[in-house]
Amino acid sequence: MTDRPIRAIVVADGAVPERAALDAAWPGWADGATLVVAADGGARGAARLGLDIDRWVGDGDSLGEEELAALEARGVPVERSPVDKDESDAELAVLAALRFGATDVTILGALGGARLDHALANVALLGHPALHGRPAQLLDVDARVRLVDAPGRDGGSVTLSLDGREGDGISLLPFGADVRGVTTAGLRYPLAGEPLALGSSRGLSNVRLSAVAAVTVRSGRLLVIETPATLR
């Protein structure tokens, strides 16, 4: 374990976009990443993105024995789990990344595909207790999803930078309960210490007005979903 930050990429077994499309949508998304963990069939997605896998985690029901053997032959450490288990392969991969010192986690292959239940479970992973206090995001070509969890460890409000392209969409959605004391900067429809109620769509489809923006939350969990302007 070292004191330097360890940026981890977790590749789940959902729809993984082409590298060129991901680079265009979120420039610099992989900068500084030093740890790549594949969750079962996410190994294929990592290969398509040109990512070298540092560790494979899962039950193998998606990847198959032949491909798993090929990974082992390349020297990739394998953590095999039973098919009957309480955690998804994506959750196990996130926990593995944290166990190896990840201070920042980006999860790919978490939102697309045919399984809505898996996508929702992956969004819920952002609220995993093991990730509390660590930056984490779900990333796809058409969305970046993060969670603001307040109060912080010091008991105070939590601020998340929303810096990015002017015109991109920003949606702020309560996660699990009402959110209190929401303040925004740099968005078209401002909030100033206001509540957002669970089930209300008030925070949907805001817009970044400049390259510099932020949201601050006094208490509660707030999902922040960014959408490239071309898709709004």
C-alpha cells in the first residue's frame, strides 16, 4: 500500500462502448488509471477498450472456461466465486479494486444491455458503504453517473465539481430519500439551499452554462447524471 492515489477501472459485463466513442464523450476518462479489474464477461469489454486486466473476478458463467484459461495463461490473477452468491460480479470487482487500494473507481459496462435489473443494481453500487468517501462513477457514452453523499465525514456539506462542457445536461435525482440543502453553481436552473423530494422530477434536465459548475448538498444522497449536449 502506498500513499499515492490509485485510480481503478472496473469493467462489468454489460454493454461496453467503442473506445473512440468513449474518448469523444468523456475526454481523459482513463487518465492516470493504474488498476483494471474485470467482472466475469467484462474481460471481453476490457479487451475491446484496449485495457490490460490486472485482476479478474467472477463466477465464470459469462466468460466460459476457455477464455478464463486464456486469461490465466497470460498471468492474470483470477478470483473465482460460486455461481450461487449474494453479490453480483460487478460488486465483487468493485470490492476487489478497493481491497487493492483503489482511491477512485470508474465502472464501465454498468448501464447498457438487456438487463434493467443489473443496471439499477449497478447504480445502487454507488451507495455501497465501502465506497463512502471515495470518488466513484458509472460511465457510458451517453451518461456519467455519480453520487453525492452528505453530510461528509466532517459532518459538513459535500460539494461535487460538475466542471465540463457548456450545454451538457445535468440531472439531480434524490437517491433513497429526500435531499436537503441543495445549492448549485453554473447551471441554468439554480438551486439555493433547497430540498429535492424523492419521487419528484424537479432536478431533471438542468444544463451546464459554463465549463465551471458545482452542486453542494447539506444532507441526503443525490444522484448526479451528466449527459452530453448532443444527446439531450
